[in-house]
Amino acid sequence: MIPLAEARTRVLAGCRALAPAERALEAALGCVLAETVTSTGDVPPFANTAMDGYAVHAADTQDVPARLRVIGTLAAGGAPDRPVERGQALRIMTGAPFPAGADAVVMVERTRVEGDEVVVLAPAQPGDHVRPAGEDIAAGQEVFVAGTPLGPGHLGVLASIGREMASVVPPARVGVVSTGDELVVGAGRLEPGKIRDSNRPTLLALARQAGCQVTDLGVAPDDEAAIRDVLDRGLAECDALLTSGGVSMGEFDYVKKVLDEIGDMAWMQVAIKPAKPLAFGVVAGKPVFGLPGNPVSSMVSFELFARPALRQMMGFGPYGLDRPQVRAVADDDSLRRQPDGKIHFARVVCAYGADGRYHVHSSGGQSSNLLRAMALANALAVLPDGAGPVAGDEVDVMLLS
Ligand code: AMP
Ligand code: MG
């Protein structure tokens, strides 16, 4: 067995970032910026009012109540056509350009209208409620550096500086194939010895959640030629492949045989439970993950190896690869374990308690075939080799959602 960190280092070393591409903003959510973006203009582009109210000379409002003549009304989107003189006020709405002459805005709540005059009830100071040009972003300013993952706010900022496209690392195209003669797709009758394929829908969804663009490569039987065909097709269309099943020591584990023939594969026994077996290699320049067949193992293997590797391909830096981890209190003895030289990843339910700490308990049976308990878990407790925590002990927890 090799340590988890060593297996992970090997996998990450085989997964280089994809080439950047120009993408429309609406297709760039979640992508990592591949350019450093500089603004050509100011945001906001002009000084404007932060409040509905009156643009005035602050000096005219020092003795209240102060009467000023209203010279017009300016809405957001309008442009002032004359300066505000001493003794005058311009009615002005939030976002409207701040007029020349004036130096402050009096909010409407501090005024009263009398005929064509406004009575200002509280003195204003120069600069009150005026938002200067470039307050958010100045022309020439570096807005985001290359390597920034784009969230909804980033897309808004890019739009605000007039960008319609950005150079980003595109989503990895990931093909997913299940292998096994026992697998049946969909709702049809189960003949003796058959089970339904659950790994493919799960892995397709995990890859989509990780920000990838997925291709469903279907189910391949335990047959060398069929497996070779589907891998060839996947390698032609995708940037990376996920297979599940057929990588153990069984007599019909042809995935292993085929991958060995076409690629430079490492067959690892990782000191973890579940998901001990892992095949990883680069085939025709593309990373291929041979994940174990047991449903929980394939999910945990995805979390520990494929997800960080795919995110590295999509340009995420070292701090953007992994799920967040927190410390949590074990609420009972359900996470006790036997020493076996492995790190265990226990399926747990994790909740934030009224005491300001995270709490965990087992989500159900911990065998690698019990997918429901994995589905019910929202976190994996990372249990170092040993006897495991008793109620009240703290554990590291990887949050899956
Ligand atoms: P294997 O690695 O092919 O020996 O499979 C290990 C276990 O996982 C066996 O019990 C398989 O039936 C099961 N298994 C493999 N692939 C899938 C799948 N796609 N969906 C559900 N179970 C699977
Ligand atoms: Mg099999």
C-alpha cells in the first residue's frame, strides 16, 4: 500500500491545466480566469447621487430651515443640462449624474416641498451622498488576476467594465463509462445475477458538480474489444476519462488489461478505506481514472483523486482543489474503527450546532457497497489509523455539500 498523499501527488502530476479559451460571460460561471483583467474606464463612469433627494450647495443649508428654488428633476439615465447655482436645488434620483456647481445631496427625507421651493430641514456637508467616478474601479486598475475563479459577482464586475468575453480555462470534458457484465441500464427486468448500473449516473453528476462538461459513454461489458472501443471513443471526444469497475484482481477485470496495453498506467493500492484500488494513467495525453467498482468506493475515489485532478485541469490553484475541511465533535461512538494501516473516510451527517461547533455521526452502514448511506452523508470524517473517536472527541471532516 502507498500513502494517500503519495497517490494524490502522482495523480496531480499527470493532470496539467487545459489551454485557455475565450468564452462569453454567460458561459464562464465557475471557470478560472486565464488573463489578468484591467479596466479601461471608471466604474461608476461619472459622479452620481447615492440617494433620492436634492443636489445643493452645502453652504446654502447651514441655517435651517433653508429655502432653495427647485430648478428641475433629474432621473437615473438623464444628464444635467445646467449647473446648480447658489440658492438653487436640483431634484435628483439615486444613480443620476451629480450636476456641476452642487457639492452635496440632501436626502428627500430631510426636506419639505413648498410650491416651487424645497425647504431643507438639516444642514448638509460637502460630499454628502455623492458617489465619485471610479469609486468602485478606476480606469487602468487591475480588476482580477489570472487564476481567479469566476463567481456571479465577478461576472457582474466584468460586465460593468464592458467585457462580453473573458479568457478562461474551459470546463474539462469528462467521459464516464461503467464496466461489468452484471450491469443493466434503466428500469428493465433484472435477470438472475444482474444489477442496475448506479456508478455512471453518480459519477456523471459528481463531474458536473465539479464544473466539468460530461459525456455519457454508457456501459461496456467485460469484453476486451468492447472496452477498447469505448475507451478509444472517449479519448477522441474528451479531456479525461472516468471508468468504474474491472480494476481489481478478478478474472474478468479487462479494464486493467486494456488500459495497460494502450497507456502508461499506475496500479495503486492506496492506504485508505474505502477505495483502496486506484488505476491512474495518461493515455494519448489524457488522464484516465480507473475507479473501483463498488459504488461507495467509486465516489470516495472521485472525491480524493479525480475531483482535485479535474479542478487542477480547469485551472484551480492548490487551495481550490479540495472540499473544505472543518473540525467536528463525534456525537457518539459510531465512528470507532479497527487499526489496519489505513485512513478511513467514514460517511457521516455533519451539522452546525447551537454550541458553535460542527457535530457528526455515522450516516449508516460503512461497507463500500452501501450507497444509500453515502447518499445520506453530507461529509466524510477523516479517521487516521487507530481505534477512532469516541463520543466527544474531535475529528477532521471533509464537507461534501
Ligand atoms: P469490480 O471492481 O468490477 O470487481 O466491481 C466491484 C463491485 O462493484 C461488484 O459487486 C460490482 O457488481 C459492483 N459494481 C461495479 N460497477 C458497478 C456499477 N456501475 N454500478 C453498481 N455496482 C457496480
Ligand atoms: Mg466488474
